[in-house]
Amino acid sequence: MPNVFLIGRPGCGKSIAYGLLAELLRATGYKGEIMRIDDFPILKRIFEEDVEYKRHRPTPEGGVKVIDDKVWDDLSKALNEQALKLQSEGRLLFIEFSRDSYVRAFKNFSPEVMQNSIIVYIEAPFDVCWERNVRRAREEQGLDAHLVSREEMEKTYARDDHEELSKHVEAPMLVIKNDSDLERFRMELQKVVDAIIHFKRLK
């Protein structure tokens, strides 16, 4: 099975997509292991170790602001190391992250990971993502409930370069829209399931 990258700004629905895709894949009869990794635990560890605030600083409304741009490369490299260790014939691995420059981020992933991957960009309006981001921090629990500050959202995630990505990586890429209709989102994600199954047949 291929690796599946789930990318898009915070609040676009990557975690929801993972859950729905796992459900849809099981419905097709897939019985292998399904696993997800993301870079927030790595980022959280960087923040906890950065006691002198050289790489980040807290923001008034909660959350943090990254002030060392090299953090993004460190995150991608660490995520790649995790992905390499988890490559397995019987495992479908989802790799989740958000960036302003995906072209830069994917340069940190090794050919061993990328040659067996599909990229799924989840497209959602900025305001919708911000509202979801605030709501999940208020209502949910666990790592997915972290708040991305408004300052970080506006500086880092207001726009990105996903439209340029296909010029720089060979992995097939799908753009999936996610506004506020869960059933429509589920139908969109069926395209990803089809791509995963087709990918498996090609391999």
C-alpha cells in the first residue's frame, strides 16, 4: 500500500479525513494495518525544550508563534525518519502536516518514502479553518485539540504553494475540497480510496 500524505492548513480536516478514509477502506475489504503520524508531537517537544524562547514564543490568545524558520525543516526531516522506520508491506501509513511551502517541505522526504506515495491536499477556506481550529481547541481533547494561534495562522497558513507541488514531486496528487458538508467531504474522499486501490494494483 502507498504512503498517503494528508496536507493542508490547520483546521482543513486532515484528522477527520484520516478517520473517514480508514472507514471507507475497511468497507472495501482492506484488512491491513492503518496508521497515522503527524509532526505536532515533534513540534510540541521542540517548544518544551526551547525554554529560552529562541525558536518560538507564546501568543496572547494561546498557542505559539514559530520564530526560527529552520523549525519547519527540522519537523519534515524528523517526520521522514519516522516514515522510513514505519514502511511495511502490510501497513497503510498516513503522514499528516501543514506548511506554507510544501515544495520546501517535500525536499526533506527521502526517495524511499516518496516513490511509494500519494499526496492529498485538503482545500478549505481560511476563515472556515480558523473557526474549526478554535472550536477543536475548546471542545476536543488530545493532540488534535491544540490551538494554532491567529498570528501563526495568518503568517504561515494564509496561503501556500500547493499548486506548484506537482512540478517538484513525482507522486500523484489529489485536491479534495472540504467546506462544511460532511457527506460531500466523504464523497470527495472516495476519490482518494480509489487512488489508493488503483495504486496498489499498479504496484
